Amino acid sequence: MRVRVDMTLCQTHAQCVFAAPEVFALDDDDELVYDATPADASWPAVEQAARACPVQAIFLDGD
């Protein structure tokens, strides 16, 4: 599985960071950074992060 964030939609509300901090983070400039291929154990949190995104900018792509 793969995570993709549409950075043109993302408004950096950071709800994904709260839901899955092992996958999503804010850098020193408060820009979103993320692991596009997180470990399988992280998927429940990644799915929660996608649901929590207020602008629905997170997409989960199957392999």
C-alpha cells in the first residue's frame, strides 16, 4: 500500500500528524512531510489519518 497526499489540497491542519505521527509530520517550515510507504503495522493509523483530514487530501493507493 502507498500513501499519497495532494499538496495542492493540503492546508496543513495537521490532523494526520495527530492520528499517525509515525507516518506524518511537520517540518521546520510547518510543511507536511510523510512516509509514502509506511510499515503494515501503521495502516490502521494511516486510515484514521485519511478519515480525519478535513480537506480529504490523503489518498491510499493499493499495490
